[in-house]
Amino acid sequence: MDAIYADYSISMSEFKKNPAQVLRTAGEKPVAVLNHNRPAFYMVTPKLFEALIEELADRDLAQLVRQRLACKDAAVEVDIDSL
């Protein structure tokens, strides 16, 4: 059985009847839309989607910082005022 990563779930047929109402009912929480009792997709609000994208970008940036800190010995010191 697949894990469901949402507080709310609904069948595909019920979702098709009134998607806007499903979103209103869930508020800011994600909704798992199920097809044959398995998640087909997740519906999230634009606010939550933006938060997810920002979190992923932050993780990518943190990884880049860790990589650059590991190569700190090869860094060249510069004066910010001379740039």
C-alpha cells in the first residue's frame, strides 16, 4: 500500500464533482486524490506550493554552501570594495 502524505484524501470521482469545494474544505492542507485507493496526485494551494519550492531552493543552496566550505582552502581572498 502506498503512503498518503496528506491530512485529507478524496476519491477521483468525488474530486471531479467539485474540485474547488475540496480545496476550500482542506484550507491550507494538501489533499491526496485517490484512484483505486492509491494516490494519483496531490492538490495544494499556491501558498503551500510556493513554500515547498522555496524549501527545495534553500536545500539546494545549503548543499552548495557545504560544498564550497569544503573547498575553502582553494578560495581566493578579494576586497569587496575593489569589485
